[in-house]
Amino acid sequence: MTQQEIFDRTVQIERHIKHIPSEARMPISALMSWSAFNAGMARMGVGLVNKLATTTGWEELQTVLALDSYGVTEAGALSLTAAQVTTSIDLAAAAALRLAGARPEGRELSMSTFTDRRSRDLVAAHPLTAALDTWATGVRASPEWDLLKKCRNQLVHSTTPRHIYLTTRRPGPLPSSEVAIDGRNHAIDALVHKFSAFGEATFGQFCDAVQTDFPDQG
């Protein structure tokens, strides 16, 4: 999907929650919109690593964006993508919980709310509707979500070992650096593509679940 197509999904599902009182609907609508924005912004990381794959692409980035470090740009693409996709999924989870009637006090809810012992009573008192529950359970059980969380936690809270390839300036594909996550090396460009695709798919599935659980009443 394009960035616009991702956001257009929020317009579609707005019709399915329009019967909800405005004081509840407005924050839910905002959460869904920002979830879409973040899923779409992850495409920026994809664009960066695609340009970084060739010498001419890297030269274009240097000219257009005034960048001067290949390594910083590459690491930034991963950090940006991991952050945007994590945020998109957390915002969708927050919207799902609000659709179930949960009303946070202070900090917004997220996917971690479902597994946080301190939120056990809140989750039990506000069970998700059927399709959204299947969606949230599937996300938490997915290997992509597990890898994304580990990557994001390392980028934010600890060091991320990197194996940097020394490259000469030549035409053709340039090899991507690797990062070690949970004892396994992953090429940065592959992670960026994987996380972005996962974010788009997860947001699309969230929208499908909302449409299923809250039929358009015309």
C-alpha cells in the first residue's frame, strides 16, 4: 500500500464507529489516524535503505537531504522504522481497548497493557470484541512482533552490535550492515523491509477487525 492508501483505511473504518458517542469516538478516531500515520511513515525507512543499496542512490540522499554519513543514515533507517511500526501497533491496541470501553487515566494504553500484571483488572473488565481479540492475540504471538520488540528495546535501551561492511564506491548493490538481535545477525535493509511490511499488514488487519466487529449501520 502507498502511504495515502494506508491512511484511507481510517476513513473507511470511521463509518463503522460513527454511532459511538463523540466524547469516546474522538480519541478513538485520533488513535486510529496516528496508527495509520506511523505505519505509513515506516515507508521512509524503506525508501532510505533502497537508496542506500546503490552508490548513485546514496549520492542522491547526500544531495537532497544533506546527509554525510552512510552508517548514520543506515542505522537511522532501522531506528525510524522500528519506532514507527511499534508505535503504530501500540496505538491500534489502544484504540481497540477504548472500543472495548477502557478509559485510561494518564498514560495511553498499548499492546503491553494486555500482558502487564498491573493492568490485569482493566483488561479483564474490558474484553475486546471477537475479531479485535483475535487480532491482538495474533500480533502478540507473531515472530515479527517478538523480533520488532527486541530490536526496538535494544535500539532504545542498550547497545546493538553492528557488523559494518567496508565498501568501495562502485555501481551496483552495496551490502547492508548487520545488527545482532537475540544472538542472531540480521541485515539492516532486510529488517527495515520486514518491519515495514509487518506494520502495514498489522494495521490492515486491525481495520478489518474493526469493520467486522462494528458493522456499518448506514
